[in-house]
Amino acid sequence: MNPATEHRNGLLAATLAFVMWGLFPLYWHLLADVPSSQIIAHRIVWSAVLLIGGLAIARGWGWLHEVWLTPRRFWLLGLSSLLISANWSLYIWAVNAGHVIETSLGYFINPLLSVVLGVVVLGERLGKLQWVAVGLAALGVAWLTWQSGRPPWIAIGLSITFGLYGLLRKLVAVEAVTGLGVESLFMVLPALAYVLWAESGHGGGFISGWGWGNDVLLVLAGVVSAVPLIAFAYGVRRIPLSVVGLLQYIGPTLQFLAGVLILREPFNANQLVGFCLIWSGLVVFAVAGVRAARKARLASG
């Protein structure tokens, strides 16, 4: 594919990932009767079944051998699996504990971290308008942090784990689905061991206790978890990390709306001020992106 097509496909894939992640609180809320630790373990197991099984059927085991031949890639994917496992665990616990708005704050912080990582680690450059956008968003996050009266540990944890995960997937030169398959291998054995232990009389209720509706949702969690990860891993290697930082506002905006409008979590005027600052930053960032794209087209034409 030519660079323009690669960029467009990457942009579409990353956008799909963030829309799906933004709607996740509604899905996990349907599993409110299942302990968070069980949701997390089943999510990992069924995602691994989908990814590893699909890869084995389609490609055999050559994909694993290919990654294993470069130990650095293999172990970096092991590190990224730890980061995404930590992110999943904290996120699901927070959603089912009634902290959807704070999780949205975490993913509002995350684009700022992605922009900083893109500049510091990857040498990407931002224009003046983009820096203004980052400043507005940072001011909004600082306001929300101050208004809460305590450090937003959930938000900070989510932003750090996912920001570093995105950076690692940017740096590891491996095809999206293959990388997720390797990550699944690292995650699945501990998760499966926990599920089996729980089902042996330690709080598990799959098939026998939580009802068939919850069982189906747990199995389908593998699909709804794997699809956006595949799309994200595909997209993040084809567009600048600073653009990824912009797109990541889609997810927390949808999470915020779900928390306020559907799940009815408390939200006051002081919080609205902070979110408006962040959304203003998003608008400025979008304007800067449109201007840069227009200049690039004029220069090439």
C-alpha cells in the first residue's frame, strides 16, 4: 500500500478501537453480578482462545517461531502483556465499583501522555496550536484533580499503563494480530489457573452459578476485547503517536457520557469546567491537524 492508504487505514482502525473502548462501561455493567476478578480472568482466557486459536488455524505456529527468533521482540511483548493486563484489571474493577467518570478522566490524561512520549521518546514534533491544545487539556486535568480533593489514582494508573502499552506496540515491529497472540500466551496461563481454582469451590460460578446470560457475556468478552486491541495495534504503527493522542479523546468522551447519562453517576458544575477545558483542547488539536493536512496537500499538489 502507498503511504496515504496506510495512513487512512491506520486512522480508521484506531478510531474503531477508541469507539469500542468508549462503549465498554455499558458492556461490563451488564456483568455487575460477577466478581471483577472473575470478569478479568475470563476476559483474558476467552480473548486468548480467540486469538491463539485463530492464529493456529490460519497460520500454524510459524507466527510464534517468527517472533521467538528475535528475543527482544518476544520479551517486549511480554512486558506489554503485563501492562495491558494491569490496565484491564484496574478498568473493570473501577467500572463495576461505580467509577466510570474517573476512568474517563484516566483516558483523557492518556492522550497527553502519548503526546509527551511521542515527543520525548520518538522525536515527534508539535506545532504551536498543538502545544496550545495540550496546555488546555493539561489545565482541565489539573482542575479536575484539584476539585476531587485527592489524587485520582484510578485515572493515573489507567493513563500510565495504557500510554506505555501504546508506546511499546509502536516500537515492536510485529504484525498486529501476531503481537496480540504472543501477548495472550503470556497472559492466559495465570488467568486460566485462577479460573480453574475459582471453579473448584473458591467463588466461581461459570455455568453453574451466574446464569447463562452472564456466561454468554463472559465468553463474548473475548471478542469485544480482542477486536479493538487488534485495531489499535494495527493503527498505532501507521499513524503518528501524536495523532493517536488526539483520537484517544473519543474513548473517554463516550465513557463520560455513558457514566453521566446512562449509569447516572454524580457530576457537578466544577467537574464540567474541567471537561470543557479538555474538550476545548480537543477542538484546537483538531483544527491544527486539519491545517497541517491542508498544507501537506498543497505542498504535494
